[in-house]
Amino acid sequence: MPEHTHNGMQCNEFDALLSDALDGVLTGTVLDRFQAHAHSCKACGPLFAEAEAGRGWLKGLMEVEPPANLVANILASTTGVDTQRLRASVPQHRVTWLEQMQASVSGFLEPVWATVRQPRFAMSFGMAFFALSVGLTVAGVKPTDIRAISLRPSAIRHTYYETRARVVRYVDNVRPVLELQAAIHGVKRNLEPAEPGRQTKPAKVREEKNDDTTQQPEQKQERNYSQTDSRYMLACAPLGPSVSDLPVVSVSTYRRLV
Amino acid sequence: MEDVQVIAMLVRRCIAGDAAAWEEIVQTYNRRIYNICYRFAGTGDDAEDLTQEVFIKMYRTLSSYDSSKGAFVTWVTTITRNLLVDHFRKTKQDRMTDSMDTAASEHEDAQPLSEQIQDQSAPPDAHVRSREVSETVHAALARLSPELREAVILRDLQDMDYREIATVLRVPEGTVKSRINRGRAELARLLQRTYRQVM
């Protein structure tokens, strides 16, 4: 800084008083001389303005917040142990055996679970579950029944004997019914004519189809109606004392000569 | 304003092995030391590491503190300043005041600070703008020489008086005042180009 004198104050004196002037502690004639020198000196005037501006910039800086774990790190690096207050501020979490087991199992279950969570597999599992639930509902299985099942050996043995007795009772009860059904079927079988539908129905169809026979040559009839009619008559005849009481039926056939 | 008696008692208890007393000292001064380190080093990570180093050094040399020689905060600030100077020498950040037109980084895409500021559009939120201004001033502060930077930090950010600063820096009070004035003026010149319209 050049050693010039303006208004009775040299530049080095101005520089020494600059801090006090910015702090506002200069008073009286010293302050007047300082201000006069700042206005007249081309070097000290801008210096005063810049110093005042820089001080304003620095005063505008806010205090920064230290990291949250700074104190804990300092204490750990100096004393090596956490203090009681720090330990009290940090909630202690006790790991249960269930959480340990979940942590160990999740290691190899996680890839499987990631595969299962794919949409196609999820849809398949959903449909399977739906079908199973519907099947169990139709079968009458209730969750309460499953919950009530006892897996003790004595209970299993009791269930086995009870189920076996139930099956035996069911078969015994069903046997007379089956025998009765078999007898009824036997009677029906005896009463029914031998293949009645096979001969009558095709004949009717043939008659309906060949209703108009004027333009067609007549086909040869080889059916023995006498035997068929007599069998019908025998089936419909009341049970009498003897065969001689039956009415005499004469059947004649007309055959057209071609 | 620290209570001398309370601090002296805390130091005695700490030297006797009272962990709670040490924790109270850490709780009281960690913010101040972290801010000095942050403004001087420039980054939060460096400031955190340096703050831990300061407290480790304090913990080891706490018995050397003599309350008759000065205030505890002056002693703490002296330890911090010495460690910051050592850190500065290790990292060889041997740069003096730069123009803002000089690139801040060695990267090719790095822009001068003035261009970075000019490219930013005016934020609608005043809080955002204030934060950006603070970051700009912080970046400009990092461009001051270490002698000027530590002087203005201790005076304008930590509100220490000239005598305490002279004790910490081990220079006369006149030199302290001169460094503070030069530091302020240099900072203003660095910021003046960008914020001329604001000023």
C-alpha cells in the first residue's frame, strides 16, 4: 500500500484502523479523519468498501449442522465405549430365536419365493388352491374338523377301529337291499319279451319309408308272423288251469304273386 | 461465553477418568469445531474426519491444558487450527487467491465458478436462493489463502476477538487485523463479478 497522506492520515494508519472502523468502535476525530481519508484516497476507499462487503458476505453464512453420528463416533474413537446416555438413547433390540431362524431360512427361501412370485406361477397356485378349496367344500371337509383331529397313537387307533366298524355296518345294512334289487331284476328279466324292440322298430321304419310301393318292386317277406303272434298271445294269456282252455286263433297270410 | 469454573471442573473430572465429563465436553464443542473444519477444509467428509482427530488429540493432551494461560475455547481452537494446518500441508493445497474465472477442477468439463453461477436461473424460492448464495460464498472462501481464510473464519464466523485470534495464530494483533481485512476484501472481489447486480 502506498504511503500517501490524505486529511492528516496515512494509508498504513488507515489500514490499522480499518477493522475497528468496521466493528464500529471508532469515534470522534479519529472517525472523521478515517472517513475523510476513505473518500479522498483512491486505494483505501475501495479497500474499505470491499472489506465491508466481504464482511457482510461472511456474516451471511449460516452455521452448518454436524452429522448426527459425530458425537457417537468421537466418543467411540476416544473412550472406546459408549456412554450410558448414548446407550439409553439408542433402543436396544433383542433378537429372538424366531427372528434368527427367519433370517437363516430366508437365505435360501428368497430365490424360491422370487420364482413363485412370477405371475404365471402365482396364477397356477391360485387356481390349484381354488380347486382344492372347492373340492374340500363339496366333500364336506371343514377346517374346524381338521383342527379337531388328534394325532396321538391311541386316537389314531380309535379312529381306525371306528371307521372299520362303520364300513362293516354299512355293508351289512346294504346287503338285503342289494338282494332285493337283484330279485326284482330277475323277475323283470323273466317277464320281459326276448328282444322286442329289435324286430318291431325296424319294421315300422321300413313301413313308413316304403309307404308308397306302387313304383317299386315288392320285396320278399321272409318273416314268420305266426310265431311272433303266438308268442305275444302266450305272454298275454291269463294263467289258467290248462292249455286246452286257450282260444284257438287262426292266422292266415296273403302273398301276392309277382 | 464459557463459564471458566465449569469448564475447569469438567476438565479435572475428565482427567480423573469421568466419561460423562468428557461426553459433556464433546457435546459442547463438537459443533464449533466441526464448523471451523468445514469452512476451512471445504467438504463435510473432511470436516468430520478432522473433527474426530481434533477430539482425539484433545483427549490425549487434556492434562496439558492450563486455565491460567487462556480460555479453554482458545486452547481448543488452537488445537483445531494446528491440525488444519497440518492437514493442509499434507494435502498440499498450496494455492493462493485465484480469480473466479479459473476452473475449479481439473476435469475438462469443469466450468469457472462465475459461469456456474451465471448459468443458474433465479430460483423462485428465497430459501433455495439463500442456500445457493451460501454455497457460493463457501466456495469463494475456499479460494482464499490459508492465512487469510483462517483469520476471517475465526473472526467473522466464530466471533473470536483479535487477541484470541492472535493467540491461536501466534501472530501479533496488527497482523491479525491486516489478514482479516485483506481476506474480506479478497472475498468481496471474488464475489463481486458475479453478484454485481445484487450488490
